[in-house]
Amino acid sequence: MSIENEETKPQRKSVFARLVGRLRRDEEGVTAIEFGIVAAPFLILIVALLETALVHMTTLDLENAVRDASRQIRTGQAQVANLSATQFKDLLCDNTVLISDCKTTDLLVIDVRAYDDFETISIDPNEMHDDDGEFTGDEEFNLGSGLKVVVVRTYYKMKLLAQIPVVGLANAGPHHRMINAISVFRNEPFS
């Protein structure tokens, strides 16, 4: 009969301790688990970067279109052709690349106002829409005559594709971004 003392007694582990030990040594599924943990934030970051880039590119596209269309007013060509607000909107939309729903929807609002001089201009960028991005309907279309100061303001309510609330791009309701472009100039001296 052998007597086991504490030093010679074989160490017996509980079932739980053996299972934990085996899982610690087994590394077959670690990569999949780590990818699952990292993939969601990574994909959200990539989509947020692409959405932010699209917003900035659309802003530049609108600014360039406003600059090009405003040249027709500045040189007097729009006044000679007696362009209406709809025709000017069509001219502006023809100069855009990224705004495909420009002509067919109410998402683009154009406001053109003429002033006597630069000191009398008062522009509030938020007067054309409320906090939810709904247009207030206060737009005018006055091309002005020669040597008048003209302010061309455009507001485009862009629908966000990804609609990730964490990114914070929406500023006109839950899924839209209000983009605006303003051009201020003095008309050339045409008659």
C-alpha cells in the first residue's frame, strides 16, 4: 500500500480548468474571431470616408456649376436672353456632374438677388431652409442690370447613401446633407 503525501500526489485538474487550458492552446479560430471584432468598425470607417469624400466632391461640383452659370449673369448674356429661373436652373444643372436629380426634383433651390452695392448685402445662409432641411420658399430671381451687385445662392439637399448616424454628416433631417454654394459679383457694364 502506497501512501501519497501532498508532494507525490498527482495534481488533478477540474474539468473546467482542463477545458480552459485546452482553449488557450488552441488557436485555430483566433483569426476569424479577431476579424469579426475588427471588421465592423473598419467597414464603418471606410464607408464614412467614402461618404465624406462624396459630400465634398458634390460641394465642389455645385460651386463650379454656380460659378460657370453665374458668368452668364455677370456678362449680361442671361439678361439679353431673358432667362427665367427654370432656364437658369437648367443651365446650372447642365454644368454639374455628380448631381443627377438636379432638374427633376425640388432638392435644388436657387436664389438670385441684385443690390446697389456690396455694403447693402445681407446674407443669412440659413434663411432659405429650416433646421430639418425643408425649404422656406423665400427665393427670388433678380438678375440685375449693368454694374449691379448680384448674389447667387444655391442650396442642394443631398441624400446620404450610407446614412451612418455616428459620422454626423446629416444636417438637414436624418438622411440628408444641405450643401450650398454662393457667388457674389458685380455685373459688367452692359446696357
